[in-house]
Amino acid sequence: MIWSVAWKNIWRNRMRSLVVVMAIALGLLGGIFSSAVLKGTSDQRVREAVSRETSHLQLHNPKYIEDQEVTYFIGTGYKPITAVLDTIRSVEAWSPRVKFMAMAGSANAGIGVMVNGIDPDLERQVTEIHSLICDTCGGWFKGGRGVPVVVGQALVKKLKVRLNSKIILTFQDMQGNLTGGAFRICGIYRTSNSVFDEMNVFVGRSDICTLLGADSLLSHEIAVRMKDPDETARVQKLLQFTFPDLKVQNWKEIDPILGMLNDFMDLWLYLFMGIILLALGFGIVNTMLMAILERTRELGMLAAIGMNKFRLFLMIMLESVFLSLTGGIIGIILATGLTVYTRHTGINLGSFAEGFEKIGYNPVLYPSLDPYFFINLTILVIFTGILASLYPARQALRLRPADAVRNE
């Protein structure tokens, strides 16, 4: 009975209630969609960073982490380590790399780069770089003249070169002597991170080891791709225990800023929505206080004919909760529809592409939210309604029936 009365009461002043409901709905629509854009952008950045830049896990010589000297290889070779990796079911693929800093030069310019000496067939199983070379930009170590190298589009612009152009890589060999070699650009890739594109070049591991004067079985880094990302922590502990002389890092440790942003995102979303609901809660309080002032005589009569304080309190509280839930459900439905639609179409911010790529983000955003977020948000909406009802309900309880009945 009391539930039905409370529901009918909020529609006695239809216009006022509709204004509050729409304010809640639009507030939640804006808040949820903004949260979806932030969450989708964060998740997208993590996916792209893991699949293109860091992989899920990396193994190094601890000294290489401190000082990326060319002599700090992993033990005597990567074979014993990859033999263990092949026995771990949750490991999808691995790729040994020879990595060091060098100077890339052309006839027009020169710039410092990170040389990635890789096995092309193994690397394509770990990263997506091979799939980011367009049809008109060559291919992934396809045959041709000279020693092949794959470079980023941002580096191509810096060096003022093009496909099939020759670049010179200059670096120190194993003995500390200055050496180098000429490479022919066989492919040009482009990621959403222009800084990464400008800094990283990919060459054949055997080609670069020959110039270094190093054994072709040596590597500075072993990148590991997981079948299930949730298994990353477990496999990291297993590898660290198996190879205590090596440094095993997950993607959060490799890129701590990205890891921090990813971990902080969920907390930020709830904090953001909490601020919006707090603001909407004041609107509900104001509406309910106005309703109580208008219904002073009515509430006094209800108390006079025997309605106890608990039922009176419950009725006011239910009215606030119903207002919150009605607006909340409408807002959640609208936000869900908009999020699902834009998740498939994307939000193209191409006019800001250069700025986004400078900080490593894709200019096409795909909003996304975990279903649990909507469940938790519904609980927060109910909680907001309950909190917003406390003060108005308390004011209603303070009414003296004899005085309230005489109120005009």
C-alpha cells in the first residue's frame, strides 16, 4: 500500500517531477557516456601498447634494464628459456630480440633510434607491427635489394626518405668500436603512437648480429605474448622463480605510467559518477522539501488519523528513491544505447590526430564499459535516493499534527 501511495505522490505535480527525472537522466547520460569514452580510450591504449610495443611479458639481463649496453645479453643464449616457455600452456608466442640504440641517417637528416633485431616469423606472432604496413608501403621483410629494414612513418618524415630508400645505421659493436651498415627500407608501418614510430626500426636479427660481431643465439630481450592476459601475473612469478638471474617484467612494469592510468581508471570513473550523483542528490532534496511544504496539511492529517512516524518516513523516502530510480533507469538506458552505437561506429577525432598520436592514443575512440559498472551505478542511484530523502523525511517527522492540520 505505502509503495503505491509513494509512487502516485511523485506524479501529483507532474511537471516538477518530470523536470527532476529528466535532470537525473541527462546528468547520468552525460556522466556514463563520458566514463565510457574514458574507459574505452584507456582499454584501447593498453591493448595497442601490449600488442604493438611491450607485449605481456619481457625477460632481460638485469644490467640491461639499468644501462642498455650492447654487451648485456641474456645468459649464453635464448634457447633454454624458450624451451621452458614452450611448456607453459598460457604462453601463446615468444620472440627473442637484439635491442640497442643507434644513429639512423640519410642524405637529408640523422636521428637516434632503437634498433630491434628480430626473427620476422617469430615477431609477427607476438606483435602487430607487420599488419600495420599498408599495401603501398612495402611489406614485412619482403625480398628485394640490400639488407631490409622496417621503419615507422614518423621516422620516414624525419629522415625525408621513402620506400626502397637507403638509410645508414651507426652503432658500437661488441668490442666498443664504431660500426654500421646500409639498410634498404622494405616496409613502412604506422601505429597510433608517433613517438614509437619515430624511435623504433626493425631489422633481421642475423643481419644485425653479424655487424655487432655477436653470436646469433644471443638476445637482449625475450618478448612473451599470453593467450589469456589474466594469467600474466602467474606466469611472471613462474618465470622469475625458474630464472632468478633474469629480470621478468609485465607490461605495467615496462610502462609504469600506462599501468598506473589503467589501475586508476576504475576508481576515477566511480569518483566522477559520485560527484554527478551528489549534485543530482541536492536537486532531489530541494524537490522533496518543496513537496513537503506544499503537503504540510496533508501530512499532518495522516499523522492525526494514526499513520505512525515510521510509515511516514518510509513514504517520503520511497518518493525520493522512485524519483532517483526513474531518472536513473532512463539515463542508463539512453547511455547504454549511445555507448553500444558508438562502440561500433567509433568517434572519429581525426582533426586532432597529430596531437593524439604524440601521446600514443588512437584518434578514433571506441567507448566501452564493464557490465558490472551499470549494476554498481544502479546501486549508487538507489543509495543517492535514500540519502537525499533523509533530510526531507526528517523535516516531515518534525511536523506537529495539530499545527499542520491548521496550516493553509
